[in-house]
Amino acid sequence: MRFSLWVLFAGLLGLMTACDSLINDVDPNRLPKVDGKIVVQCYLSPQDTLLLATVGRSRTVLGASPTNPVVIGNVKVILSEGSRSIELRFDQKMLAYTAPARAFPIEAGKTYQLRVELGNESVSASCTVPEPVPVSSVHLDSTQERSWSGGPLRWVYTSRMSWPDPANQANYYRVAGEVSSMQWITLPLYRPGQTTSDTIRRYVPMQSVVYFDNRTQYVSDLNQEGQSITSPKGTIPDYLNYSYLDSVTKANYGGNAPISQRPVTINLMLLHVDKNYYDYHRTLQQQGDVDENPFAEPVLISTNIQGGLGCFGAYNRSALTATLK
């Protein structure tokens, strides 16, 4: 037994030494110089009330940790379709280029072009807005589970939705949802000169998101074309968020509180996205999964920006609401 343990220890030591020998420091001055590229993100939807594009410049770094692009506020951003066009103007508060959607309505089935100009540089892209796909049904379910730390059983509520996939074409989707409810909560009331607070009861609107797994919220109709598709399971949170201005005390309140009253409204949303949107977000998610893992293969993030990086995509949103009574 002692001999076997010694052999195992020697083998592990040799493996660690071999791995360490694969790591070599490289002089940064020997690496090729790469200029940053223009990075654009812009998504079109007939349901949105604001046209918005962010423009930045990528930064090349040594190491595995990515850095966000530097925002650029002095470029020309033109969105066009056929003979129509509109220039998006820089919004200092949003750090993005915007225009009201009513000035340039987005329509399903049409192809749009985006052009970004910065001095002598320019990038461009195009995308086609998908047709809407209706949500046919919402399914609510519940199970009793223990939390990861143990404790008593608690009810966990989940939701799914189904929709008919259009036949004879490749389709891509993203699923999302939101939860809302009116709840009675207890809030602190501070009065001048008091060292402790009183409390008040208020009936306030509260909301949160339905939690879909990042890895499964993007859905393709591969191997299920033309069939009814059911989404992955989304978890309804135990707590909802509130931001409330009291008209009596003139005080602002914010925080979260457990769901203690019903009904609770669950609004599930189906985004019928184009391939640009799907590929970009899927590879972005995959890149995040392998980040900092030295044994994983790097993931090349998809882009349809000609001459740059990022994504110009489109989606059409539909929704169906269910009530948890």
C-alpha cells in the first residue's frame, strides 16, 4: 500500500511539473500590434419605442479577462431602409445613439441597413426583422423543494410557454418573462426628533423577472421545425422588487419583499430573433462559460458588423399572460 501511494504521489508530481513546463512568459513587445475596432450593438423591434445603438472601440489586452469597449460619442450613425433613413443622435445620459421609433417605424419582414462613420473609418451591417410568432399557451407548475442550505420544504413555482414554429424556414428564439403583483408591505416612517421609526402599511406594485437559465433561454427549431415548441422551465422568484414614492410622507422607498398575497401575474415573452441576434448572444454566453478556464477552447464571438465587431440584429416580441391565484 505504501508503495502504491508513493507511485501515485510521484505521478501527480510529474503531471504538475509537466503542466507547469507548458507555461512560458512572452515579452509583450514581441506580440503583433493590433488596433482596436469599432464595436456596435443595435437591435430593432416593431414593439420598441426607442431606436438605440451603442458605439465603442475595442481595447486589446493581455490576459483572459475582457474589458468593455470605450464608448465613442462623436460618430455618425445612420439607419436606413429603402429610400428612408434617419440619423441617430448621441444621448449623453444613456451613452448611446437614439431616435424615437415613431420617426422611423420598424416593420416585420423588411431589411434594414446600419452604417457607422468615424472619420475615415466606417462599418456597416444589415438585418431583417422576423415576423411575430404567437405564444399559444402558458403552463404553470409547482414543486416542493429544500433550499441548498437545507431547512423546511418550500413551494417553488415554475412556468413554461409553447408556440407553433413556422415551417420551411430556420427559426430562432429567446424566452423571457416578468412577474408583477400588488402587495401589502410594512415601511419605516421617520419623524423629526424621533430616534426610532414608526411604521406604515402600503399597498404597492412590485415586480421581478422570470429566471430562465442563461444556457437554455436561446432556442433553435433544429430537429423540431414546423412543430409545437415548448420553452425551457423558468423559475418564478420568491421575492419581488419595489420602488415607491409615498404621496403622504413624500418619501422614496425601495427594496424587495416576499410574495405574500395573490394574485400574481406572470407575463411570458417570446422573442422571434434573427440569426444575427441568436449567433451573437449564444457565442457570447459560451465565451462567458469558458472564461478564465485554461483548459477550455476559446470561443470566437459571432459578429455581422462588416469591418468591426458587435451585432446588428432584430426581433419581434409576442407575449401571453397567466395568473397565479
